[in-house]
Amino acid sequence: MSPEKAQAYWKENIAMILKLLVVWFVVSFGCGILFINELNAIEISGVKLGYWFAQQGAIYVFVILIFVYVKAMTGIDEKYGVHE
């Protein structure tokens, strides 16, 4: 792989990781701490949404982010010809 192509690969890789980290931060810190009072105004099955995000929702989002990362990296790897 040429140095220019390798640099473009890593640039795209890091950009995708940063986007996923922003989602992770918003869900874990934002929904679990910063916006908890606003989210607690909403109840689902008797459970306040802010509490649910802090205890369960963030975990579900993290697992979803793992699958999004795998799918995105597969696409990036194939784009740059470094897939397995």
C-alpha cells in the first residue's frame, strides 16, 4: 500500500472512531448524567427514561456501536484493499 493510501485509510479510520466516540459520550454522559432530569419526565412501563439510560440503555447502545464499528471497518478495509 502506498504511503498516501495508508494515510487516507488511517484518516478515515480515525474519523469513524471519533464519530462513534461522540455517540458513546452523548449516550453515556449526556443521557445518563447531563440530561437525566429532562429524560426522567418520560416514563416507559413505570421506569423513568433517564434512569433506564443510566442503567440499561447505555449498555445496549454500546453493543450496537460494536456492530456498527465492525460493519464500518469492513467497508473501509474493503475500500482500501486490506480486508481478510
